[in-house]
Amino acid sequence: MTGFGLFAAGISALRSHTEAFSGISQDIANLTTNGYKATDTQFAEMVHSGKGSIFEQFSGASSNTRNLVEHQGTVLRTNRNLDVAIVGTGFLVTNTQQDLGGATQFTRAGSLNRALVGAPGAEQTFLNDQNGNFVLGWPSNGAGGFNVGTDVSSLQPIRIDAGAAASTATATSTAALAANLPAGSVTGANFDLSVGVFDDLGNTHTVVFDWTKNAALDTWDLAVTTADGAVTAGSPTAMTFDASGNITAPANLAVGITWTNPAAAAASNIAVDFSLMTQFGGSFTPNVVTANGNTAGTLADISFNDAGEVIGLFSNGLTEGIAKLPIALVRSENQLNTEQGTNFTLSPESGAVRLVEADLSAFAFFAPSGLEESTVDLAGEFSDMIITQRAYSSAAQTIRVVDEMAQVATRLKA
């Protein structure tokens, strides 16, 4: 029976090359899978010696297939607002469960999607990766920043439905008006400009600024009115210009308004900038009519920026960061365990995970509306396939030779 140990080297070699074939076939199958990292199969000779023996015996080969995660793939622009690629070192962080009760996984496949969670009528929408895992990020702190941490416990699933975030109403507090009042106007000539403003409840109102030429030289009477309330400060007032046609007073005007429609709205105080008003020859020419403030808005869509911020676009036209993607770093990327092809989990060899901000570190940055291509080189895979095929055939031939030797020995014994 000792002779059958001669088969061990050939059989172990067949097993090793079979594993290599598996890696090659997996690579070719994922040639177009974004975020996929090509594999590499390495071999080692198995040599041992018996107890008390000074002679070593060759026992075939062992194999080890690993993902070359550290290799950067080409980033292609897709123009899809839910796509994001990492350029540099690091990963997106995901969890298999929305309540974070599942496995934490890492990926560079940034083709993200919307996923509905919850009972009908009470659904919530979250960002998912292409394998259905929930993408995690740092939540907004409500003051323009984010609650940033260095470990996974600081992250939350990123909710992106209309109820996930809101843009609050902001009352108009500043406005700017610039127009040319005709220098040759007769007494009593009248011109007006309408400005749209917001109260603190987000309601829109029209405020009318009305100029009437005064009999005094270079002087106009300004009246401010609105159909939705009473102007309590800043009107009426006189506006004067110098001989060159530039405004002398008032360059700025504080306008106070008490709203009656609706009466629940708080009074508004609007600082109006008139510094660019002129009195030249020619016609009445409005140049600038602006005012700040906004109505309330709900989340309508999202996009990313190169810092990894998830930018919410609201129904009122405003934008605001609602979450921030971290860059997840590990000591040894190639030692991560592979899950679902483009997702990885920690292993004892990979080391622990550390989170950093893309815009505050030099490890990587995000490419919005881009995807990292697979790192598979098809020509290289075919070359490896040919080499592996020949090695497999050689191993099979050794088994055949050993089998023939065993048959001869059996016949001689008989």
C-alpha cells in the first residue's frame, strides 16, 4: 500500500490547478463587473520528511487564491447621480441589514440603488449597493456638518426618501434693488418694482417699491407697500441723488412689515440695499432685483461630491448635505475575506478598520457619477489559462505513469 503514496503529489497538483482554474473563470466572468478585483493564485511546494528520516519527500503543491484588492481600476464617468467611485485606497462601508444587525462589509463597487424598506404606506428608501447591502454614512448634525467618528459604530444607513430630511422655511431678511430713475422726469412721474419675499412660514408675498418724482431737485419719494400686510418701518422716505446721478441717501433701508395674510406669520424685517441705484438720462431701467429666503422643501433627489457628501436636492431648489460617506481603511487589503465578488469582510490578517474623511486625508477621494471598472486583464487571464492547462495536464500525466507502474508491479508480484 505504500506505493499508493506516489499518487499524492499528482493529486495535490490537480487540486491546486483546479483552484487556479476556478479563479481564472471567476475573473473572466466578472470582466465587466464594476468594483471587481482580479484574483491571483500562488503555489507552494509541499516537502516533508518522515520521523527520524534525513531525506525529504516531495508531496505535490498547495495553492492560495487571493484578491488583488489594492489594484486601482479605471474610473469611467456614467453621468448617473447614484454612482460614485473611490480613487485611491479604501472602501465604502455597508451592512447586510438595515438595522445594522447583519454583517459589516466593504466594497468599491459604487453603482448604488434605492431600496424600499417597511410596510406599504410606511415605506422608507435607503441607499443600497449592487448586492443589496445598506450603504452606511455619517449623519448630518443639522448645522451644516456631520457627526463624524472613526469606527463603524458612528455610521448609519443613508435614508433618501422625501421624509428623510427637510429644508425649513426661511424668512427674507435681505434684498437688493438697483434701477435707473430717468433724470429728466417731470414732477409726479412714477415708477415701481415688485420684489418677491418670504415670511417665516415660507409663504410668498409681493412687496412693491414705488418711486414718484418730487419737485425738489434730484429727489424722489419712495413708498413701500404689500397687499398682504402693513409696512411699519422704512416707508415713506425720500431718495436723493448727487449731480452725477449717484445715490446719496438712503443707500440702505430697513423695511418692517406686519403680515395679515396669514396673520400667523411673524413680522418681517428686511434690510434693502439701494447702493447701486442711479439717476441718469434715459428710461427707467431695472438692473438688480434680488431677495433671500425660501419656502419649506422636501427631499427630491440626491447626488455626491468629491468629499463623499450626500447632497440632498430639495423641492424648493436648495441643496444641503444629508450624510457623508467615509473612506474605510484596513492594514492589509489583500487579506480581506471575499463576499459576493465585490464585497469583503474583515479577517484576522487584514487588521481592524479605521474610518477617515476623504477631504481631510490623502488616502483617496470620491469621483461622483463615476464607476471603477473591473481590474481583470483578459489577455493575462488567457495566458494564465494556457499555463494552468499545461500544468494540469502534466500533473495528470504523472498520475497516469504512477498508475502504470502500479499495474506492472502488481503483475510482477502475481
